[in-house]
Amino acid sequence: MWQKNCYRIVVKVGTSTLTHDSGAANLHSIERLVRVLADLEGYGHEVILVSSGAIAIGKSKLNLQKRPTELRMKQATAAVGQCRLMHLYDQFFGEYNRGVAQILLTDEDVADPVRREHLSGTFAALLELGVIPIVNENDSVSSAEIETGAQKVLGDNDTLSAIVAKLCNADILILLSDIDGLYDADPHTDPDAKMIHTVNDIAKVEGLAGGVGTWRGTGGMITKIQAAKIATQAGCDMVISNGSKPDLIYDIVAGKEVGTRFLAQKDV
């Protein structure tokens, strides 16, 4: 049975949704997403946004011809891009009279019990104040994702969003991707691929996950399956939906059949 009337919502948006192919910020896409999230907050829901895009937007801001390969340059590019990204979010959310806060995380922040407790308190306080936290991994000091792609505590924003959902006791985690949901085959190569709308047992669909995503992002269906494990074990539903259609978030929150929904474990 689909969960309805969710109150605390974590939304993760990927780089491919936030940027054009050039890496420049897709202002139209960002504005549409912000409008929906601001409206949900106006309904009384609590909203947390986990946002990718810092390196791609930093690359565009710095007029770089290609994504840096050297670690220190990647981290510098991320620092520039994160500043630009938060400026855009502050502007767009401000148009709807919504306040935002930036939270940048590292492995140690969520692995250490004391720091994790303080972090949880910060999220709770921001939500009480009616502020929308905007979360990203702190790429300027953490290299788990951008240097090696290694899966540590963090390492990709799908996993990060699931950890945030668990930390904040969210009702639902929504992963906005460049695909409509999980299919029984690769929809890019198989015209007969069919979407799986509901997943009760993640073990049965793990083999359907492909490789990594687009050049602008680092995730793929594999990381989304991993995120689903974390979220559902914490008692949180998780939905994969198409980031180019942010209005679908309304239907997801209302419990309608959109994308692929991984159902929370009932014994949590």
C-alpha cells in the first residue's frame, strides 16, 4: 500500500537535471523544481534538498573546456560551483519567500556519533524555523567520490540522500534522475523495456542495475539501488522519478503511481 500524506520529504536532484550539456546551470529546470518544493513547504510539508551539480557548474563558471582531472583542480572547481549553485537556490527560493541553508558533509560528519547527533539537531532546528536545508558532499575537502568513485560512507549523492533521509527520519526520499524509473531492461537500448512501478524486495531487482550515468553526473541505477537499501531499512519509502518533470513530485507525495517506488520495510 502506497504511503500518503508524507510530511518530511528528502528530494535528491542530479547534475543532469540541473545543468545543460555544456555544464551551465539550467535556470528553467532549477526554477521549476524550486517552485514545486516551495509549494510543498507551503502545504506544511518539511523539505530537504540534496543537490548535485557543483563541479559541472564550477566548470562552466570558470570557462573550462573540460572537466578537471587533477584532484586539487576538481576540488577548486567544486568550491566555485557550490558558491554559484547556492546563490541560484537562494535567489529562486527567495522569489517564493522561502529561506535556505547550506549543509556540506564529509564521511566523518555522518560516521562519528557525536558529529552525527549535532548534525541531526541542526536539521531539526532548520526545519522548525521553516528553512529548507540544501545538502551536498563537501567536495572541496572530501575526495571519496570525485577522486576515485570509491564507496565510503558517502561517495555519491544518491547514497548521501539516503543517509540524510535516515538521519532526519524522513517519510519519503525522492531521487530525481534522467530516467523515469527502474526498468526490467535498459530503456535506452531496448524498446520493449517495461518499468517496474513497485519494489517490495530489493534483492530481486539488483541485477537490473546498469553502470554509471551521464558524463555530468557520477551516479547510475546501481547507486540508486544502494540508496534504496539504506532508505527502506530505515522505514522510508524511496521513489525514482524523472527530474525533467518536477510537477510529478505532487503525485508522488500523494501516493500515486509515479516512477518506481521502493517500499519501506514494515518491521522498522
